[in-house]
Amino acid sequence: MKLYHSPRTRSLRVVWMLEEMGLDYEVVVLPFPATTNPVLLAINPLGTVPVFIDGDVTMIESNAILEYLGRRYGPTPLVPAVTDPSYPAYLDYLHFGESSAAAPLSHIVRTRFLAPEADKDNWTVRKIAEIFGDRVNDFARVLQSRPYAAGDAFTAADISVTYALVMGTLLRLGADYPEPLKDYIRRVTDRPAYKKAAAL
């Protein structure tokens, strides 16, 4: 298995999952942003990371790679069985972490770092930040009834959601995180696999 990875990007999810599962892999670390890196563009014309290669398999969507790893190299408690009562919540929050939380933040990143100075603080960016706040506050309410995204156990859904929460913090949107959310972030980012992934 080979992973093309860039710090502070969605590929962190994949490194974290690989470490949690104790799988052997090779990582190629590319400087951020990697979008114009010729090595990456030769493999993925979109210029995005992660790019994950496993034999004849090539994948570029971080959460899909988490699902692939869990199913292909499991069973693992990181991916509940479809018969497990926690499976629907697992699936919901696995996708929530990207589609509802992290994906909109990409527009803030692009605007803050690439837009002309006069456009860096516009209505759309402010609205995205507001919606992100609403969504993470809703997730914080979930944590009042259970310790992790899907229930009592840490799963790949937590990997997905935590990436979005950490990204929000890096974008200075985390100051208003409620305490249950801050506690959750502290707990999951204290895991050795996360620390190793974040250090790359």
C-alpha cells in the first residue's frame, strides 16, 4: 500500500486509519499545497490528496478509503458490522465529517489564501462559517448522550469528523466550540495513531 499525503489535508484521515489498523504502508509526503506537484499530477490529474494505491486499486476520496481499508483488511472495530446497532450512526457520521462539515470549509481555505485581499472576507465565507458552527454544535449535542460519533466505541466515523473539527480550529472557527466538543477533540487526538499521523 502506498499513500500520497500532504500535511493538514484529508489524507490525514487515511494515515490515521492505517495507523489505527496497524497496517504496513509507504507514505510519500508532498509539501502543501500539492495541487501543482508533477509527481502527484501524473497519478491524479485533479492534483488532490490523498491518492491511495493498493495493488491495482487507486482511490482518491478519503472517507471511501477508510471504508475500503476497514472492509478489505478487517474485520476491525473501526468499522461496525452492518448488523451492529451502531452501524447506521457510524455511516451517518462517516459522511457527515466530509459532506456536512469539511467540504464547505474548503471554500474558506481557498478564499483566505487565494482570493484578492478585498474578497477574503465576503458574505459566502461568513455564511459557511455560520453553518459550520451550527453543524458542529449539533454534533456536540450528540456527544451529550454518547462518547463517540457512532456510540460507545471509537470508529472511522470519528476519524472523519475529527479531521473537520481540527480543520475548523486551524481556520480559527474553534474558539466557540462547546466544552463537550473540546473534550471530544482532546480525547481522540490523544490517541497514538493520531499523533503519529499528525506528525507526518
